[in-house]
Amino acid sequence: MSNSYLQIAEKTILETGRPLHPKEMLSIARDKDLVPDHLFGETQYKTLAARLSTEIRRHAKNSPFYRTAANYFFLRNLKTDEYPEYHAPKREKTLHHEYVLTISDGFLRENSAIGIFSNVSNLLSEVAQSEHLRYVIRKDAERRFDVKQLISYALVVRDQKILTYRRGMFSNASDELLGMRSIGFGGHVTDQDLNLFDTAGLGIIETARRELCEELIFDRIELDNLEGLSSFRILCGINTYESTEADKHIAVAVVYFCTKNFEAIKNEMSINDLRWLDIFGKENNLQDFEPWSQVILEAIYSGRLGINE
């Protein structure tokens, strides 16, 4: 079992001999000095829960772990009648009571952050020190146009190729995006994504990691790679106004450099027709892609934007 988080889960469950919540696992692991130095952050328990959920979803009864209740995990080889298996309901992605990170639209306009811009890291550092960055209840943010909701938009890159897919009918995306191809896996940055593991300090990388784990299936080797800070790079910002959805959102594109042996397998019904697109082989039908994908691909093909490990 190579994944550090899964090792923590296994060792702490063996230590106690009972089902544990991820928060308990980490507390016990810290007391026993079982947490590697490369794992740190304020929301480690969420990452641990996600790793366990992915492991169970991926391997089902062949996984060494199973749930005994919501967010409580146990080892299958220790299973007894006292701890029967609990089957968790599928997580609903759209949570309108969550607090999402927003940026003042006025700040973006004043700083000419319109279209695609590569100085996004500097912009985020500047706005983080101001009153223009705040968390807003999502259902309220959806009705406002004076702020833009921050979306972490994750691109998966392997050997100078970008992973693409088509949005299916079961997607939570707006109707205007259904059926279109995309190169990004997007998710709202929330107050729960804050993590010292994130170079931007705003939860953007952690959101990208979470979204990828929900949308795709990763084996244990790839999950280890996902934990690495060097596997991610903030690429650019995208702020456009060509539609109602664009008026309410700003994207921060994040590149995830997967391992060379990674084979993409979908984990959501909304993900269809996965295939790799050559960065150096210009796509002839950009109109088949949703707007943010078009903007990024056009910038790559024109040489204005580069993706390098």
C-alpha cells in the first residue's frame, strides 16, 4: 500500500482495532509520529477521506477498507458482525449552502484582468490582502454580478498532450455547456479548501485535486503523484463576459502533470469520450469546445501560453 494517506488509515485502524473517522486517524497518527513531512495542511482529514472514498469506489470489495457509517472506515480483514458495511449515498456536487470564494468584479476591471492573463499568481496575492476577496454563500453569489465566483479549472497533461472530454447530460454545468468538449475539470473554491499545501494559499490547488478525484479514477501510484506539490502549476486566469455564466465566474487554470503511465478512466456519468489532444497539433474544430477551453487552446497554439513541466 504505497499511498501515504492510506498507510496512515491502515496503521491507525490496526492500532485501535475499531472504525475511525479521518480526523481521528490523523490525530492518532500525529501522536504516533506516523505523518510524513510532505503531508501538511489544515484540511488533511478531507484529503484522507477523499483518498479512502476513491479507494473504496475504485476497488469495491477488493479494497482493504470499507465504511461502517458515514465518514467512518474500517479494515475488511477485521470485519465482524459488530461493524457491518455501510453503503454511502452518492455525493451531490452542487451544495448551494456552501461558502464560495469570490473576487470583486470592480477589482478585476481596475487591474485589467480581462480575457486570458498569465499574471494570475500576482493578482491573487494582491487581492488576498484586500477587501475584494471574500466568501459568499453560493446561492447568493449566483444572483450577484458585482462579484465573480472563483473556479479552479484543472487541466491534465501527459507527454505534451491534454486530456479532453465531452460534457454529458448528467453534468451540473449550465445548459449552454452541455454536449461541448472541454479540457478542464472545474470546481468552486470553497472555505473548506484552504490548505497550506496550496501555493496560492487560497485553496485553488486543493480544489483542483478534489475535482480530479471526483471526476476521474486514479490508482494508488497516481494518487501519490496527486499529493505532490510539484505535480501542479497555476497556468493562467480567464475572465470573460460572453455569457451569463461567464459574468458570474472567473477561472484559474491549474495544470496537473500526471504520470506517464496514467490511463484516464471516468468516474462520473457526465464525463464522456475521454481522449488526449496533442498540444503541438492544432485542433481544427475549436468551436466544438466550451469557451474557457477555446481561450486556452488558442493561446497555446499561438504561442502566448506554454505548458511545461
